[in-house]
Amino acid sequence: MWLSAFPEGIMSRRFTPPRLVRRAMVLSLPTFLVLAGLVIAREMHVLTALALWGLVVVSLVGLIRPGMVDAARVSLWARNLAAGGESPPPPVTPDTPIEEIASSVAQLRRAWQARQHELALLAKWNESLFENLPDPLILLDPDRRVVKFNQSALTVFGRDITGRDLSVVLRNPKVLEAADAVLAGAQARDGSFDLPVPVPRSFQFRIERLGPSPASDAVAVLALNDLTTVKRMEQMRADFVANASHELRTPLATLLGFIETLRGPARDDAEARDKFLGIMYEQGSRMARLVNDLLSLSRIELNEHTPPAESVDFGRIVQAGADALMPLAAPRKMELRVTIDEAARHVVGQADELAQLAQNLMDNAVKYGRDGTAVEISLTMADRLPAAAGPALRDGPAVRLSVRDHGDGIGKEHLPRLTERFYRVDTARSRSLGGTGLGLAIVKHIVNRHRGTMVVESTLGQGSTFSVYLRGTLDQGASPALSASGARL
Ligand SMILES: Nc1ncnc2c1ncn2[C@@H]1O[C@H](COP(=O)(O)OP(=O)(O)OP(=O)(O)O)[C@@H](O)[C@H]1O
Ligand SMILES: [Mg+2]
């Protein structure tokens, strides 16, 4: 194969007889001088000397030709390699310095090829790192145009932005100013901005100069960091503290007001004292309920990452919860109809939490159901699972607890927020019924911890159905194998 890279034409041009003879004549110069000396000293006849010198030149041509051919082949081969060609080392005379040179060049080439392979892998690795980083990254050329962007940036901008000016992609003056400063020579700039469409989002950005690259026009990288979730969490935390203090402050103010009255104007009024003490007891109980609910919520949240493993007789828990509500339902002529499918009686769970879950749902159904209507509670095997069901539910038998009331129902717009802490559809009504607004938040966290899911269906004017899906147990009383997969709600 290498022969085609070194055509004989080239070889013969380089080693024409006159060239070789000229070189041999140069090498035979000392012999020539000695013979000339002998001729001058009349020690040898001129013809003999010329014959001898001719012999030496011919011998030298024969001697140096193979070495020169080898050297030329190796030199052409090395030049071909340097130009990016691919060929094996040329055949040269063995055990000569030229052969050693050829094998050193071959070794050098192998090392260089290995390095090239390493560099290609490294480039590929860098490329996949760039593509898969969770933060959006955009590479810019000196004219502020997008050279390249990663998958995450594609998700944010929703289209191919290659070749576009940054101002078309991100119309934010802060980002553009920072980009211009960096492209004009500044090392780095950072800041934050909001994107109002398609959904409001907040970002932190940093734009930095890149070193020169032989493979790309990119001179700067713009990295975005999506702060939307963090900001939302911060807002929720602030709202939670404000709500919790507000909920506590109202009964506390009522209590203090009545204490003041009892110490002052109503000191000797026995009738007022009895009435006020009744109200104070109610407000005190309300505060105690609120604190208990908050503690429950934080306890459940704390354990949310470890799903319970025991098998629990949920049927008995549901029946006991319904019985406990009878005193509330009976005066309002409400009926609690409980249906328990024996196969669905046992679930994987924690008894106290499941009691709290059932209690909250049934309590709501009684509270928000209309007088004289029935609340239908059923515990059955779930033949179909909602789309939001996680793998833990899909892997085994699932049980469905459904609590249906015939109340006013809940407007669609409220459904997604029902499980937020302190969220109420009708705040005054909930408060007047002694509610803290934490019941469904507790239910949601219990369901999450149990790797279950909850679905709410409601029709205004007709009523609501709250369905909770939990993992059932095939073998009653047995402790099933657990899967630690996450839950959706
Ligand atoms: N079955 C239902 N029918 C109509 N509205 C309901 C029903 N269940 C809950 N809601 C609405 O959802 C809101 C939140 O319910 P949640 O159980 O979290 O709080 P609460 O019942 O007001 O108070 P708590 O349960 O802490 O005593 C309620 O205030 C009510 O407006
Ligand atoms: Mg409730």
C-alpha cells in the first residue's frame, strides 16, 4: 500500500545514476587524491590509477544506493504521515540505522494516534456533559450570536436558537448589557431576571469569557439557573408562617379579651362568666387543635421518605372512624353508609396515620354534606388506577377508599389547591365549623408517605367524592415486600 504513496517515479527521480555517481565521486575524493599523488610521484601509471578510481566509484555507488533509497522512503513516509496520510512503515534494509529511525517514527505515530483517540473521547465526554447539564447553557460568538445551546436551553426557549442574536432570544436588558460587557473584554458578569412568558419564571444568570478554541467560534458562555421552584418554596414558607400566626392570633386575641372582661367589668357577673368561660374553652380547644395538627403535619413530613411496612386492618379503622362521627351526623339526620370489601380490608400502612386520613375525609364529608343526606364510604379493590398512580401502586394490588358526600361541591378552580395548608374554599364557614384548614394537607402527606395517590371529583350543587388509593396486601396480615418509589398526588 505504501508503494502507491511513494511511486517508483519519485524514487527513480531522486536516485538517477548521475546523482548517485556524483555522490560516490565526492565520497571517493580521498582515494582520488592518493591515486593522483602516486601518479605525480610516477609510482603508478595514470591509466591504472583511473581504472582503480573507477572501481572505487562503482563500488561506492553499489554501497550507498540501498541506504539512500531507504532514507528517501522513510522520509517520504514521515512526510505523508505529517500530512495526515495513513500508511504502514516502508520496507527498509533490516538492522540499519534507517530501520531504527523508521521503527521510532512508527512508535511515535502509534502514541500520537492513541492521544488523538483520547482527545476525541474527551471531546465527546465534554459534549455530553454540556448537553446534559440541568442548567440551560448558551455559547455566544463575538457578534453576540448563539453558536450552540444545550438540551436544557431548548426546553426553556422551545426552539432552535442557533445563529440568532441573543437579543432575539432573551429580550432582557440586564442580560444583554452583561453579554456586551463580556464580549467587549470583561471576564464575567452575573445577575437575575424574570421571564414572563409562557409561564412566569425567575432565573439567575452568569456570563463568562471562554478561552480561544480551535474548534468553535464561541467566545463566551451564558449559564442560566432556574430559581422558580426555590422562589415558590420561599413564598410558600413565608405564607405558611403568616397563616399559622394569623390562625393562632385570632383565638388568642379572643381569649385575652375575655380574660380582661372577666377581670374587670364582668368580675361579679356569674351568668356572663359561665358564658365567657364556654367561649374561652372553645377558643382554647381550637388553638390546641391547630397546634396538634401542625405537629402532626411536621411529624408526617419528617417520615415521608420512609414508607410504612406493616399490614393494617384498614377496614376496622374506617368503621371505627365512621362510628365516632355518628354523634355529629345523627343530629343533622345524616347517615354514614359504610361498605367494606373483605378482600380490600388490609393495606400496607401505619395505623394511626391511616386513622387520621380516614377521619379527616369522613369529617369533611359530614361537615360539608347537606343535612338529611347520606355519606357513602366504601373500601374496595381498585380495578383501575388513576394516571397519577406511582409504581408502588402499580406493582401490586391496590385498594380504594372513597368518601362521597351530597353537599354543595367544590368549584374546579379550587381543586388543585385543596391540599395546601390553610387553604379553604369558604374560610368563614370552615372557621365557624371549627376547621383549621390543615385536614387535607395532612391527608396529602399521609398519602405521600404511603406511596399512594388521591383523586377528588366534585360537581357543584351535587357533592364531592374523595378517593384515596393505597397498597393492598395479598396475604391478610402479612408484611409485604416494599418498594421505595415516590408517590404522586
Ligand atoms: N367534602 C367537601 N365538600 C366541600 N368542600 C370541602 C370538602 N372537603 C374539603 N372541602 C373544602 O376544602 C377546604 C380544606 O379542607 P380541610 O379539611 O383541609 O380543612 P377544614 O375542613 O376547613 O379544616 P380541618 O379539616 O383542619 O378541621 C375546606 O375548608 C372546605 O372549604
Ligand atoms: Mg377538614
